[in-house]
Amino acid sequence: MKKLVILGAGCAGTMVANKLRKKLNKSEWSITIIDKDDQHVYQPGLLFVPFGIYKPEEIVRSRSEFIARDINFVIDEIVGVDLDKQVVETTAGSYEYDKIIVCTGVSLAPEEIPGLVEGWQKIAFDFYTLPGAINLHRAMRDFKSGKLVLNIAEFPFKCPVAPLEFVYLADAYFTERGLRDKIDIRLVTPLPGAFTKPKASAFFSQLIEEKNINITSSYDLAEVDCTNKKIISAAGDEIEFDLLVSIPPNVGARVLVKSGVAMDEIGYVKTNNKTLKADNHENMFVLGDATTLPTSKAGSVAHFSAEVMVDNFLREINGEELKEDFDGHANCFIETGFDKAALIDFNYDYEPLPGKFPLPGLGPFSLLGESKANHWGKMMFKWVYWNKLVSGEEMPLEAQMSLAGKVQD
């Protein structure tokens, strides 16, 4: 029997494991998926925890609940990958493979920024981890006045629209508490604007201005002085804060670096942009945030690319040529506060465009525009995630982006 091993049981790993279990002959292929714990976090929900919109228990469930019964789920820490022998080592055992799929995601590395660790989870918080979101909720609840700064250290990082969502939601949160005029909200980013794509950046920048949120762009963070509560750029520019929301560097799994799977110390695995095959390793595919795809590190990218990867996996084991079908498709709802949200849909070749999605002329969702329908689309996605997406069921959206409904110049 041939053996498939999947590293990581988050969104990407669980989804692709379930999809392949439905397509691979059970008498010919075994599937093993390995992760360090049995805690599956609905990561889009972490954004809402600091504002009390979601409680932590609403976004955490058992990984086992979503992994098909005829998949071997191993709860253990991965300590090595022997590429020559095709063996994955864990603290308690080893697992040979004929094919391997790397879905180990990324993690925060506050230690990479001088001075940040000294104030980490004390006056500097994150909302990309469950403990961070919980601690930030407490800090936000007690924050009555002063300078709230959200700083992005560098690119790439997970879900690049989330910092915008955070400052928009912070504006609504403090407005509803009657504290907004006492709180200065500032977004500090290494980008030249609010977002990476020109049309989207213009739209989001206009919202920032309307909400009286300050933005400092092209800011190259060098260090954080937690004692004196200020961040300092490489050019020596200082920005004071009373409460810091930090997005430190995102790095890939350290075991991938140690084992020579990752392309460098950052820890991402060099990935073919269109086939999802690892560029430098035989019998390996890569999915989710661990890839080097030049698109957003977002759940939607994992979903759309998984469709292509599964097809290519089956083609490879059948001796067929891989298809270069992944076009970088990503779409994201962006909360803008006060029960409204925007939506963007883009790929490698097309930036976010205005229009309607997914039905041309009807929507129900507006592209590059605020609406309550978009907000409820985002809120309803939690049900879709738990009940459809990670279980590997077919979704109504095509993997490739469609121009239908989009307004082009």
C-alpha cells in the first residue's frame, strides 16, 4: 500500500486530506495527517475576539471532528523530515511516505523585532493567535484613552486585509462606547498605502480618512521600545503608543528549515505558482501559508489552490502531466465596522475590481463597496467553514477567478 503523509491539520491540511480520501482508493493509499494538538481554530474568527463579537469557545473545535475516520490522525510534534529516505519523524514515531503534502502554515516571530518580546502580551498584543486575541480583548476593554497603534513589521504575513479590518472595527468599537474622541487610532505599515493593489488601496484609504484613522506608510520597523512605549523605524522615526497591536514577522515551521525542506531561514517551501508542486523536492506538494505563492496568505487561497492541487496529485500518481491551472485566485470579505463589510476578488493578473459577486449584476455581494450584505456574508462563512469547507465538500465557487460581474476600465 502506498502512503500519503500530510504535515499540518489546519484549514489547508484538513481540507486536502478529506478531498483526497474521497478520491484515492482505500485499498491502495493510506493517508496520515500529523499535527501537534487537537485544537482546530477558525482563524477568521480571531479578529472578532478582541471586540467581544465572538467568544473564544465559538471558534475552537476538535481537529478530530473534521478529519475523516479512515484517515490516520496523529497528534504529535514533527521533529524532522528525511527527504532522502522519505520519512517524517515525530517525538514518538516515524512515518514513511510515498507522497507528502506540506501544510504547516506560519507562526508569529516577535523575537525577530528587537525589544518587542519585552512587552509581548503586556502592552503589545496580537490577534493572530488565540491567546493573543484573548489578551487583546482584555486590553481593549480597559483602554479608555490614548494612542492605539497597529504596526505591520514586514511582508508577507497571514491575511493582509486583517489589519485594515482591525482599525475599522476599533473605530466602531470605541465610537459605540463613547470613547472615540479620546482615542487616536493609527495604522503603521511598510506598504506605500493601505493595501497592495492600487484600486483597493485607494478604496481602503478613503475609508481610513472618513473614519479619522491616521496612517503612516512606508514605515520600516527597526525596534520596539516597550519601556518608553514607542516604535522606531530604520530611519530613526519614532511613533508613540499607549496600546500596541503588533503583526511581527511571519515565519514557516522551524522543522522545515532544520530538515532542508524550506528554501531559506524564513521557512517557506519553494512552490510552483500554478501547479502547487514543490519546486525542489520530489513527491512533495505544498498548500496554504507555507507556500511561496505570490498571493495572499489567506484561507480562500488555500481553498482555491487545493482544488488544483488535488487534481494535480491524482494526475501525478497516474503518470500524467501536471496542469498549470492555479491563477492566484483570492477573495476576502473585509469588515469595515458598524455591521458593514467590503469584498475583494483578484488573482495573479487582475487586481480587485468593482462590480457584483458572484452573480453578474445581482451579487448579492458588492465588490470594492461597503454593504450590510457583505457583512452578513462574512458572518455566515463560519457555518460554511465548519460544515462544508474543511470537510472537503465541493463548493459553488470555481478555483479560477471569473471576470463576470466585474467592471473593468
